[in-house]
Amino acid sequence: MRFLDKSPFRNRMRRTDSEQARIEMKSFEETKYLRRYSELKSSIGSNV
């Protein structure tokens, strides 16, 4: 079972808290941007 020590899956399982927080923040920012874009797009469409 020594081959499991260097597997990519095991490396993914070692993700640090700071990396996880960075990923969550990026996801939050992308969601916020897409929500604003959607609201802007719908408001422009209703004004035309």
C-alpha cells in the first residue's frame, strides 16, 4: 500500500484550510459578479 502515499488523490486530500478558504472566496466573488451581471442584463432588457 505504499503507492498510495504519492497518489494525486492523497495530495488533494491534504488541501490546507487557507487554500480551501481561497477557493471559497473566489467562488463567492464569481457568484456575486454573475448575480450583478444578470440583474443588470434584466434591467437593460426591461428598459428597451
